[in-house]
Amino acid sequence: MSDTTLTNSSLEVVAGNGLLHRRLFLTGGAALAGTAGLSLLTARPVGAEPLEIPPWMRAPGAAMSAYGQPSRFEADVQRVTGGTPNVVGSGVSFTPHHRLHGTITPNSLHFERHHSGVPAIDPDQHRLLIHGAVQRPLTFTVDNLLRYPTVTRIQFLECAGNSGQNLNPQPPQAPCGVIHGLMSCSEWTGVPLAILLEEAGVDRSAGWVLAEGADAAAMSRSIPLEKLMDDAIVALYQNGERLRPENGYPMRLFLPGWEGNMSVKWLRRLKVVSEATMTRDETSHYTDVLLNGKALMFTYPMHVKSVITSPSTGLALQGPGLYEITGLAWSGLGKIARVEVSADGGRTWADAALSEPVLSKSFTRFRMPWRWSGGPAVLMSRAIDDTGAVQPTRASLVREHGERQNYHNNGIQAWNIAASGEISNVFA
Amino acid sequence: MSSRNARLRAMVAMAATLGGIHAAAQQGPGLGQPISAADLAPWDISIQPTGAGLPAGSGTAAKGAEIYSVKCIACHGEKGAGQPNDRLVGGQGTLTELAQVRTIGSFWPNATTVFDYIRRAMPFQAPESLTNDEVYALTAYLLALNGIIKEGDEMNARTLARVRMPNRDGFVVMYPERAQR
């Protein structure tokens, strides 16, 4: 970390097929320029074209705007949507991770999963009801909650079904963001549930809380009271602005680290009960089927996982040379401790650099320098969290669940690099 | 208001004493509005697996078939066969196959969920539009199509709570016992 110059050891090959020591990136780009680093490039750049004054410097630009938009040249960076036949509004949209960087997902690109469309809720008419095993059933308006103490945390949200198609017999050939795009990471601000439940006089022995949304499906899940009293919030803000309608405006439940479906959007009701309600979405869906015909139920935490977002499907390499392998790692149980990268299909591994800050139940960006020879390569990443949990192989998950789409797939992703620079999804 | 705040302070103090939840150390402004059981009843639509919450009313499969043919068949097909949307009937005995068929009959562990889900979310284009009698009738129809109850069995708050689903024991509960597998 403290290196200020690039030494020969910075170019040390740390694993097979061109993986270089992460120190190369930790030292920063300035150190790389003018050093032996450039000699890593096997193809010398062709001469640059003569420079001209561009038209946007010959006249003033556009005026200020009330709400900013991305450059029109980035207009193709969009969520990819997938729906259910006949039922507009029931389906998903995927965050295009192969086109994004850093760890914060822009609000306009946060993934969606709706069970009956996005309700157009008038915040003045919305109410949050807390009742059941409480001393005082209470309702709260949005304005009420905006006066409560808040917490702000940067945390990921991942649908239990994210990456599920990678358990099918054939690897889906789709952009990285479509395979792994049912996850996003935001700075969430909201009111700790514990404050609201205490105000209602919650019966601590009750055990469960039925959480229900104000969408047309009245989507509902049973949440352990213990989780609500621990780190759950009623989220009001996402990345500094009020929630978007598709993320639960005017308020949603947010349960750090747990499967996304439980962070009920458009939250309207919390009923304290003595046992799980066994709603449709915690029985017929969001249960993980095993090969023996049984299904795991109440599989709440999203376990340690990582994916290389660049290079990945949806992108292509432009000839041999030095590249940055980078991706996202996260765990619903805590912080990321290490991310290992392989360029030879898992035969050899080396540690990637982790970008600070490394936060609990949040995306961590990792980076690894790589010199692509132009030959065959299979890129993989493997995350380890601070509980010691190691991201499993796809094969180990298939042994337990069979080769079919399922929930909670945190298996290792492999990207195959062809000599042409084309990238494909492979099972390795 | 002041007595409520006093109670809240007492509870917060108790929680702190018990060494519990750090969030409970924070205190809100106490703006929640008390509401009576009667006033909140229209929102209290969830049904517990014990049957708690099931309303008055009743229905039979024959009546359910009539409603189904008008309000459900376009999405769920003839007699719950599915297409274009979820299949509702059959699949029993397939859960150990890779190409398993998960339906109300083969997979759902609780009959109360059928009532709860139809009432809150169906028909897709007009949720919460059915009467309780209609929901009981549709529930009876789907349970009868799956061979779980007899054609003539009436479903009501008492009988529905007693229905035992074929896959009732088909689940391995991972919370709280095995939350960290």
C-alpha cells in the first residue's frame, strides 16, 4: 500500500496466465507511466491523429438543468427488462453492471422486481400501520417518519433469484448485467424499525412480523422480529434523494444482507405475530429446492459472492496487453476479507486489491492487473468474507440442488476469453 | 402523550438494561397515531397457518368453478392447467425429478396461503375485488382439483384451517436453527 514507485517486483507474475501483483494498481497510474510498465504492452500504440479545436469549444454549452441526465452518448446504458406474459408490471429489470463501475448503483439503474407493477402512491395518503402483538396499534404518516432519527448505510440489495440461470444445464449467453443484474448497492437512509416497534409497545416474545406492501399484489413476507430489532430500517432515501417509485416510494423495508424480496417495497403494514404467516412468497417462491425433493425454507442471508464485471460478457477485449480485471464482491453476513482471481480457469489464484472502504453487507470493488497474451484464458473470482465463508463452486451447488434454475446461487462465475477478444459465459 | 412517552422511556431503559439492541437506545418523537381494531380491520387481510384471520363466509368447488371460468381461466388455463401463467394443479410425485412441477397441490405447504393469496392479489387485474365467499369457493375449487378435498366439501374458517396439504412436510426450515449454514 505504501509503495510510491514501481519496482520490478511490481510486475511480478502472481498466478498463471498473466496475473500480476495487485501492487501494480495500488501504486497508482502515475507511477506506471514512464516505467517498465509500458513494456508490458505487446502492441505499441499507433501514432495519434493531429489535434483540432472541437466544435463544443467554439460556442457556449447548454444552460443549467433542474434535474441532470446522463450524456446522450451513454443513452444505451440501460436496465434490461424481463416480464411475465400477460401481466405487465410483473417481472424484473437488471442493473447493467458491465457498463458501470465503483460500488454505488445509480438510482435510475437499480434493479427492479415487481409482483404487480409500480404503484403511484400519493405520500400524503400513505400510512404505515403497526399492529398485532403490540400494546398500542399505531399509524405513521410519511411526514411523521421524516421527523424520526435516521441511520445512513451503504448496503447491497440482491434478489434471491439473482444469477439463478447459471444453474441451468447450459450457461446463459447474455451480458454480465443480465446474468447478475438482480443486485444493486445504494446509500440507504431511514428510521430504525426498533424505534417504531418500541413506540408501539411490541411484544418481544412474539417472534415474527408480517410485512406487507401497498402494491396491487399486497406483496407480503414474514420477517423475524429479531432482524427488525437489529439492523432493519424503514428506508426513505436512496443515494441522497427520496426513494424512486420502483424502489418503494414513499417508504420501504430494508433488511441488510438478506434476500431482496424481504425488503418489502411500498411498506404499509407490519403485523406482529407469533409464527410465520407462510405467505405465497415464502412458500411457493423463495424456497430453495434440493435434489431429494425437499425445499429449504427461510434461507434469508445472501451468502458471500463475487463477479468480475470487466472483462465480462457484454464487453470485448481490444487486443493483447495490460488490462484491469475488476469486479464486485459482497456478503450478507459481513465484510469481504479477500477476493482471489484466476486467469487459468481456477488452476492458480492470486489476491486482488480491495478498494476502501470495505463495508459490511455492501459491495466491495476489487482490482487485479492482468497481461493478456492473446491466448486462451478463463477469468474467475472467488470471495471470502470475514466469517471465513468461501464462495462455492457452481459444481458444489449443483450437487446439492441439481442442475436447474434456483435461488441463492452464489457460485463462482467464469468468463472465457477467446483469441478474438470475445467473452462468453462458461461453466468451469 | 406524556404517559406514552414515559412508557416508551421505561421500555427503552429496560431494553438498554437487558443489554439488547443498540438501535433501541435511540428515541423517536412519538408521532404514531393510535388506531382502533375496528378502524384497522380493512387492512388486516393476512391469514395465519392456524387459520387465524380467516373471515366469516363459505364456498364450494362447484361455485368456485363458475367464478374460475370467468375470472381466472384466461391466465391459468382450463382447470388450473396453467398457461400463459402459473399452473395451479397437479405435479404431485414430481418433486424428486429435475423437471419437477410445483403447484398448489404438489408444493404449497398450507391451504390458508391459497385463501390469503387469492384474496390479496387475484384476479391480477382487479385484486381485493372478490367477496370472502368467492375466495372460499375458489379455494375449494383449487383444492378439489388437486384431490386434496372432496368435490362437495365446503370451505369456511373452520374447515380450511384443518386441510392438510400433501407437501406439508416437504420443507427444511433454515431459520432460526440453521440460519448460518
